[in-house]
Amino acid sequence: MQNTLTQEEEKILKDFIINLENGEMAQVRDLMENCDVTYQFAKTHSNYVKDWEKTKQQMEGRLETGNLPPNTSANLWREMINESDKIMQKKFQMVQGAFSMKFDESIFNYLGPDGKTKKIFGIFG
């Protein structure tokens, strides 16, 4: 957290991080526990990556246009983007590791190096 945030903004950011991380990690746990098919597991990971890219683009766009939620400074919004990105990168790494443990092979046999679906059983993402 940068020193440019007020104490109130730091609390908002901290709560935001906790809630986001809890939600994202719950998705990872659900995927690990309930998905036993390599294709579906890899495809879900790919969707996580694509969804985050889209969300991040939208957040960046709002920052550029100044179309921020009420009572949200540009500094707070930037920190929310940065912290979200860290959480999502952690999420992707956890899913990749879980795939390797569960199926004893690399998820990159199913996905391109960018984490998006490359080719799975003839289906292109």
C-alpha cells in the first residue's frame, strides 16, 4: 500500500483484498475438489485468465477516463488494480500446481504459455 492513501482508503483496500482473495481461493478449492477431467480443469483455468484480463482492462479504462466509483481516488483505484493482479497471479499458479498434482502432468500440455486455451481435443480457445 502506498503512502498516498488516506487511513480510510487503506482500510477500504485491506477489506477489498481480503474479500477478493477469499472469493478467488474458494474458486480454486472448488475446482480442485470437484473437477476430475483434465479438459474441463484446463478450460476453467483458461476462463479465469480471460475473465481477469477483461476485468483488468475495464478497471484500467475507468482509471483512464476518471469514471471511478463514488468516494474512490485514482490512487486507491490503482492500488485495487495492482492488488487484484497479485491475487490473480497467485490464483493461476495455484491452479497450475493443483493440475500437476492431480493429473501428474503439466497444464501447459493443454494450454498455451499465456495460460489461455491453445488446443484441447481439437477445440480452439
